[in-house]
Amino acid sequence: MEAVAKLRNYPTSPRKMRLLADLIRGQRVDLVLAELEHNPKHPAVPLRKLVLSAIVNWKQANEGEDESGLVVKTIFVDGGRTLKRMRPAPQGRGYRVRKRSNHVTLIVDVAGEDKKAAKKAKAAAKAAPAEVVTAEASVKAPAKKKAAAKKSTKESKKA
């Protein structure tokens, strides 16, 4: 079962945060923590805390299970509110400064569960369409004969 952790209104631009999010997407949690700990970018610290929070959330939801197989299943960065400030500019004008913030959503899950669920879904999908195809084949067969009959009548009218 997956666990979610959210970081709201962190005061850095979404573009800078997405650089780190792309770096850790799909990786194992222990590797992510090591990578973020030694990353020089300033959003690495809150992102590392977010990963730790997601791990703790997963532990609470799945008591007694081993977290060694956890991976970052999904991570996405959305833009938060933008504070608009004015900066003095030449000749009495003012330039607008946009101080951006972002929201980060992180979902962790065990890698093996996804594979098992996918196998079950594929097996169910193989069984269900086989029945549908046989029913459609019986319906489509007379339609083909009718189409062939129409073609032959059109050809006889032309001649």
C-alpha cells in the first residue's frame, strides 16, 4: 500500500525543485536519501525531509512490513502562490519581481506490489477479451457477407 507526503508553499521556484524531483523519481528510497544528503542544491534539505516523512507514513499504514523495497513511485511539483514585489528601476519606473513557491507531492510504494498487480490485471485482461472476440466474430461474419453481396450487385449494375 502506498503512502503520500506533501510539502506545501516551499519558497523556491518550481523549476529548481523539479530538477531534484527528476533526479529521484523511480529510485529506491535508501539511494534517494543518500543522494539528497550530499546534493549541494538548497531544495535538497526539505525534499529529504519529505522522503523521510513519506517513509514514516508508509510504516504507520503497513505495520510489521519491511521498508527495504520502497521506491519513489510518483513525485510531482506544482506551482504555489507567487508573491509580487516591486523593484526600483531607472527613470521612475518599477520592475515586478515574482517570488515563486511550489507544492511537492511524493508517493512511495513497494516495487514488488506493482508487478504483482500488473500481472493479475494482464491475466484478467487476457481472459475477458477472448470471450468478447468470439462474440464479435459471430456478429461480424454476416456483415462481411452482406458487404460482399453489395459489391457484386454494384458491379452487375455497372455492366
